[in-house]
Amino acid sequence: MPSELAVEAEGLTKTYKEKVALDGVDLAVPGGTVHGLLGPNGAGKTTAVRILATLTIPDGGRASVAGHDVVSQSRQVRRSIGLTGQQTAVDDLMTARQNLTMFGRLFRLPKAQARRRAEELLELFSLEEAADRSPKRFSGGMRRRLDLAASMILAPQVLFLDEPTTGLDPAGRREVWEAVENLAAQGTTVLLTTHYLDEADKLCDRISVIDHGKNFVEDTPAGLKRRIGEERLEVVAADPAELNRLAELVRSVVGVEVSTDDSQARISVPVPDGVGALTSAAAEIRAQGLAIADIGLRRPTLDEAFLHLTGGSQAVGPQPSQPNTPKTLEETR
Ligand SMILES: Nc1ncnc2c1ncn2[C@@H]1O[C@H](COP(=O)(O)OP(=O)(O)OP(=O)(O)O)[C@@H](O)[C@H]1O
Ligand SMILES: [Mg+2]
């Protein structure tokens, strides 16, 4: 039965030598949506995309893209997808327009059609002004948009974007986001990988958080934020040596596992009743005579949700207490 899911994966596994890259990844991406694969370096994002794009065969599990099995029907899959990886494929010796026309020809479009498609794509990705220049002098964002345009020559049903904005400055990222939003508005299903929470938040209908080759959670950006509580109580110890005592105190007041960040002597915990938690914690801290540098309430960013869900995975379920130290994305490298 043809599925309405544009991308479907069940229990994908992949091991390189003894390195487990994927350890059972599941995905279900409805057609016409933008889905994020969010995870730190080495989480398995590129491996998952490579399998879905038929560049690599999984060791176990199954997956289909646009209704075709990625192993037994790889040819049909390839006809339905576009892929933009980290490396750019455009040629600096040609103009943007010539590049796109050349890609059209490579995909065997007749000359006139290749030219027409190039014009459409220049417009779709707001590159008309730059059409007659070489990508050599493009900004990072323009270049990435030209890459996106090149992967859209055949208007694929499903587009894989592996870290579409890595290395771009904020303006470049916004340009690429706009381009992705345009594609989504045209009904292209997009599966994108990213380390950036704000990117997933902005672009994705749903997000799969993966780490160590496994799904941690799948939700909408808003749902992800809700999972860790709308508000967080943050306490900064005046003396880092007292951090653990303070963490234990806050935990006992709030009744929820707390995250500690040793480098900043900071404790952070989701609190449904923010003001109540703040006042009780402050009173208890004073009663115990502990010194703090700061205390306050903050709304979580998606970054925090993510770190909480992967680095601090113990805190997600009802598991035994142990203050967890959220890792930054850099630290998980
Ligand atoms: N060809 C390969 N040979 C050996 N190990 C590999 C290979 N490709 C990936 N790995 C390992 O598999 C794991 C997952 O890698 P993958 O590239 O899928 O992660 P990623 O989430 O895309 O990371 P990044 O954010 O750094 O791009 C990593 O530990 C990586 O070192
Ligand atoms: Mg990768």
C-alpha cells in the first residue's frame, strides 16, 4: 500500500568497523512537511541521511522514501530525491545561471528546458541579481542557496539537507532559511539535519532528537520545549564548591531532578510553578545560609531542551536522581 509518509524508517542500524553509527533509528515524515534530525556531532545524522538517500546500505532495519524501499528500489528512490551535502558542487568558472543550466543538462533536460528551469530556480532562491556572476564572489548564504537550487533541478519530492547552514553568518543563515521555507511552501518534503536548535525551531514541523545513533524523542518544537517545562529556575552558586549542596537543596524544594553546569556554577531546573518555586527555593537557601550569586526564572530555549533530552537524558524519565551535567554541543565532539 502506498504510504502517505514521504520518509519512513524502522530500526535502522549501521556499524562502521566496531563504531555503531546508528543503533535503531525510526522516522515517520508525512509528505509536505519539514522534519528535523537534531543531534550533536557524531549522533548519526549524516549516516541516516546517507542511508535514506541510498548512498549507504543499512545493516538492519528498513526505510522507504517516497514509497520506495531504499535498498531494493534504490533507483526509484534516487529519482524522487534531492540531496545537498556539506560540500558544494557548483563550479566557480561558470556563472550561477550557467551552473544551473549545466546541472539541468546533466540531468538530461533538453537545452531549452534546462534554461527555463535555471531561470525558475534563480527566482525561487532570489538569485536573479547574481545570476551572471561567478559563485566565487558569492556570500556563503548565496552559495548555499545556489547549492539548494542545484539540488532542486528535477523538483524532487523529498529533499535532504545535511546541515544547510553550518558555517554561515546570521544573515546567510536567514537567507537559507527563507529558501527552505519557500521550498516547503511549494510542497517539497524536507528532511534536514542540524545542530542548531533555533534552526529546527524555525523551520521544522517536527523534530527527531537523536544521539548515539538512537532516537531520544520526537515532537514539535513547541512540544519539545513543553517537555522540559515552560520555565526554569536558575540558581548560580557564589562559591562553586557549594554547587552540589545547593543542587541537592533545590532538588528537594522543587521535587524534580536538576541540571548542574559546573563551569558556571549554575543549577537549572524546570518548574511548572515558577514564582512558587523561586520563592520557596530562595527562602530555603537563606535558611541554610548558602551564598548565591544569582537566582531567577527563565524560559527555556530549544537548545536547553535538546541538551536536557540528550546530554541530560536521565532527567527525561522518572529515573533515579543524580545531578546531571548538561554537555554543550562543543563538548560532545
Ligand atoms: N565512513 C565511516 N567510517 C567509520 N566511522 C564512521 C563513518 N561515517 C560515520 N562514522 C561514525 O559514525 C558515527 C556517526 O557519524 P555521522 O557522520 O552519522 O554523525 P553526524 O550526526 O552526522 O555528525 P556531525 O554532526 O559531526 O556531522 C560517528 O561516530 C562517526 O565517527
Ligand atoms: Mg553529519
